Amino acid sequence: MSVLVDTSVWVEYFRHGKGLDQLDFIIDENLVVTNDLILAELVPFLKARNQSRIILLLHSINKLRLNINWEQIIEFQYECLKNGLNGIGIPDLIIAQNAKQNCCEIYSLDNHFLLVKEIIKIDLTA
């Protein structure tokens, strides 16, 4: 199964270099995928720091096409609100939807995904 690696993981990985063993494993096993939303969150900061090599490496990762179903995003947000979660951002819901559409797990250090896991039925990498 492919693993959609969230921005939070990449930021921690770049900040501290190697050290996230799970990400090293996902990369080594060629399971990592990304999407344009995650790249849009990462690349500007990398450009500002002249990290062109890392940008090229990120662009070489298999990329999932974003097919945003806004009605489903609205339903996800409604389900979150109904369950007392009012701080879940639309970008996180789009990432969750993208992973579900492509039968991927999500690897994130963002607690939001753990909070919504059962509500919107996503798979997380442990």
C-alpha cells in the first residue's frame, strides 16, 4: 500500500535530517507518494532556502492527482463538527480525501489525522 506523507513529516525530516525511521522505511520500500497540496506547502519554503536538490527529489516522488469532491469535504467537515472537532482544516480534509480515493495510508505527525481517523475512516501509518 502506498503512503501519502504529510507536510508535517517532511518538515520534521528536513529540520532534523534522518531520524524518522518510519519515513526512511517508506522511502526505501518505494511506498511514498505525494500530491500538489503537500508540494505547495513545502516547496516555497525550500525555494526560500535555496534547496533545489530537495525540491527536485520531492518532484520525483509519485504524485497522486487531486480530484477534490467538495460535497465529500463538506460532509467530512460536518462529521467532524458533529463529533466536537471544530479545528480540522480544509487542507487536512483534502489530504484525507486524496488518500481515501487512492487507497493510501497517511503518515502524519499532525494530531488532526488521529482525531478524524474513525470519523472519516482513514488509514494511518503507525
